[in-house]
Amino acid sequence: MQTLRISASSYSNTAPLIWSFLYGQNRGKYELILDNAPARSAELLMQKRVDAALVPVIAYQLIEDLRLIPNVCVGAKEKVRSVCLVTRGEDLIQVKSVALDVSSKTSVALTKIIFREFLGFEPIWKDSKPDLNSMLEKSDCALLIGDPALVISDSKDQKPKTENQVRKFDLVEIWREFTNFGFVFAMWMTRNESCEIDFASARDQGLAHLDEIISNYESEISLTHEDFKKYLSENISYLIDEKMQKGLELYFKLAHKNNLIRQNSKLRLLQ
């Protein structure tokens, strides 16, 4: 029988979902492909080179015949910390240009929705590599995602005291302020009719080994052990509740309204 192949990004916030496949009860049962860019997993899924992939949710509207694997996600109910807008001190309402980290189409679309729908104006968009200093040299504001965003201190309510300080605006906090919903960034998806892998059980095993996961990233991310654990256990939600699902549906509706996706397909959950 052919070994099932799965793919996921190697961000720290995906680690609890893939720990079991690397070190736990699912080790050796399935072939796991890891890549720094979430878009790579979506590409493999589109090409039918993997049986399931942990991909940014916007991929659901861009790839035909996808099914969502229920109950498991990378999302946030109130504050995500690792997806943010950063300025040199300006309020978002003052921003005239935004440098976009294009490695996440989901976050790019969310940023455009926030400016168009919630703030009521459209800045100039500039695609950029995820280097904060370079981004802010060319634009008033930068969209930063993943581990580089995580290490920026929370400071949206404080104007910088020095020239090198920045202000950070959490995208999920903004989303929740205007919608009262949580946000889902990524989910396991498949193009198959069924999938034998128990992703919920794998998630639970990963969450039971957070200390080991954190030790794998301590040399890469300059957070204390306690702060990193708070991020993975409190900021990130790996289980979709009702408000997060409604947030996902609203996100797709607004993305379609703003021509960020061509269609708004109804959510099809794998049975």
C-alpha cells in the first residue's frame, strides 16, 4: 500500500500539528514534506503531489475540489502576535503605502480587507521580501508574518521613544475589533474523497509536548521559554470554535467582495 504524503510549512506555530509525524506516534507512517513557505504546500496540493497539506485558508478558494479537514487549524481567537502591520510610529489611518510580505496570500488579502473595509481607504501596495528595515525604508507600513513578526515587541498603543523603535498592530486584534470573530490562517486540506490520517489526534499529541517543541526553536527565536509557550498555548488556537468558523466565512465573503478571490465556494468539510 502506498505511503500517504503530507506537506506543511516549518513555522513554529505549525510545529504542534506536525510534531507527531516527526517524533510521535505517526513517525514513519506517512511521508512529511516541510518547506519554509506555506505557498509551497499549496502548490504541492494543487499538483496532486501530496494527499493532504497544511495550507493558508485562501488556497481553498484558489484550488479546485478541495475539502477541509475539520476541527484542526492554525488560528487565533483574540490576538495572534505573529501576523502584524508595523510602522515607524504612524497610526494605520496615516499610512499611505504598505510593503507586503507576499509569502502569505491569506495575510495579504486580510490586510487589504482591513484597509478597504475597516479603515475606509486604499494605500499603495508594494510587494516585498520579508525584511523589516528594507520594507520600512520604502513604505510607511509593513506586513510581516511568521517568526520574524513574533519577536517584535507589542507596542501599538505607544509611540516610539527612539528612532529605531516601531509600532506593531496585530491583525487578529484589528479583525476581532471590527467583526467580533476569531480568524483562521491555515487548515489541513485534501483533494481526496477520504483521508485516513487522524490530524486531531496528532495535534493533541503535539500540544502535549510543547516544551520539547520550544526547545527545538530556542536557538532561532529570541523569546523566553515561558513567552514562547504562552504564544503556542494561548495566542494560537489549533481548534476551530464557532466564532472562528464564522470569521472564516466572513473573510471569504469580504475577499470575494473586494475581488481578492474569483469565487466564494461554500465550506466542504471532509466527512
